[in-house]
Amino acid sequence: MATIKDVAVRAGVTIGTVSRVLNNKKWVSDKCRVRVQGAIDDLHYKPQAHARRLRQKHSRICGVIAPHHTAIFRSPFFTNIMEGIEEIAAEKQYRLLLHPLNETARAQLSYRALLGDGSVDGMFVLNAWSTDVSIRELAESNVPFVLINGKITIQEDLPYVGFDNRGGVELAIQHLKGLGHERIAIINGRMTTTNAIERYQAYQELLARHHMDFEQDWVGEGDFEEEGGFRACEKIMKAVRKPTAFLCANDLMAMGAIRALKAQGLMVPENISVVGFDNMEEAGYHKPALTTVAFSAYEMGKVAARKMFQIITEETLEHRATTLQPELIERDSTSQLH
């Protein structure tokens, strides 16, 4: 009697792909589906009805792969995402199972190891880095998943919810240029993420479009934490030509940069302007209150959860990828260049 493995070998695909064809799941190309069905017919393969019924039972649990736990619980950005997911999950009477993993663990992880026992009906993956090959394996499994705030470059057509990074950078650059700033530094996140890559590319392109200065010494890489922003700002301010403004890839790094500037005797915004990203709640209470590019992490979590439950119930997704739009919140950390 032929097995599902025999079908996969005959069709030249993974077992997960065969399973998706058998269960009439989406994300299998028509060409691949025909090849798998041909192998099934050739081998007279008959899936065990009992096993299929077991697979179709729901655990009413969704997993969340997230950055390591210290980053999650320290960052309002991630807690807001989780609150958005949780709201929709509660409506659907689902629970969440959190898997906090650092980058080293994620690099060594086969996501299938977390999915193989059927303990979750779906998986949210937060902040996937751009070359995560394990996502491809996840895509070939029979478990629904949604990428949040980080997509991969090796496969673009995956379920995803994120932000318009280019639009956010453009709002910030236009704001600073309108205030007379021509020398703008950037403190970016780790360049392993598509968010950091897209924001840096937009920064370079927009400076060139507006005929503004670019210097490599004005580029700093942080870790999306306040201390990372502090260190990156210190490094940038050692440049011979000093910037007159900073664009920071999140509010925590912007707060760290402001602290570093104050330690050097500079006043924000009187001597130098700073723009953040995310509009976390603390941004409005900071001294000075932070001008920032606002994205709703809470809304992103809700959109991702709705998308997940559409996939679980096999509804047609209107959009596989959803990009949320930014707005600029002007506060007290930017001012006209004198």
C-alpha cells in the first residue's frame, strides 16, 4: 500500500505539500497540484480517513513565535501587537501559546518541530528576519500562519501584515526638510529585518531625490532598544560634520538618542531635532514630547488575527498581504533649523 511519503517522492515535493493538496488547502500552485494528483492516481494512494479526521480537529490554540522574552515585555510595541491578537482570539474562543525565541534559537529552529504534534491550529511569526529559510518550511506545512511586522525576501507571496515603511520615512524626511534640515542622520534597527532594510533604502532614496547630503558616518545601527539608540547616537556625533536632525527607526531608540544628545550638552529641539517611529504611548509624555511616525501595532495585531481565522476556516483572503499606512504626529522634539 502506498504511503504519503511515496506520493511526495513520486511528485518531487514535500510531504507537507501533498497534505495540503489532500486537504484542498491554498498556497499550492496549479502546476504542483496537478503533479501531486497525478502521483496519487499513479500510486492508487488512499489517505486514511481516521487520520485525516484527527488532523482536522481544532485545538483552539494559536502559537506566537516572537523575539526573546525580554524584548517582548520591555517593548510597548510588541505588547500592543499581542493585545490586538488576543482581542480577536478571545472573540473566537482561542488561546495563545507564546514561544519567545532569540535570533540564535530561531536560526536553528525547524518551525515544524513546534507544529508537528498538532497542538496549535495556527502560528503567528513576529519580526521574521529577511532570509529565514524556516518560513519556507512553514509554508509547506499544513498549518496556517501569518507573518507580522517582518517578511522574508525568498518568498514574497505569504500571508503578512506590516507597515508602509517607505511612506513612514517619507513623512519624516519631508517634515524635517520643511523645517530646513539638510543633514539628517538615521539610527536604524538590525539589518536582518525587512523593516530595517526598507527604511534604510527609503532613507537613501529620499535624500537623493531631495538632493540632500548623505554621509556613511551619519548611519547608525541600533537594536530597537533605548540603549542601542544611545550608543548609535554617540557614534554618529563623533563625525566631523554633525547632523542637524536624527531619524530613528523606533521611539525607544529616539529616546536613547535624545539622552545621548543631552549628555553632550545639546538641547532638543533647540540645537538638534529628533523623529521616532511607532508613536508608543510614552512618546507623548517624554521630555521633550516626541515627534514620531505613527503606526498602530494594536491594529496590526487585530488585522493579523482576523487573517489567521480566515485561513483556519478556509475563507478566501481578500488580500494575502496587508500594509498599514502611517501618519506623522508632530510634537516638541523637532523645530525650525536656525
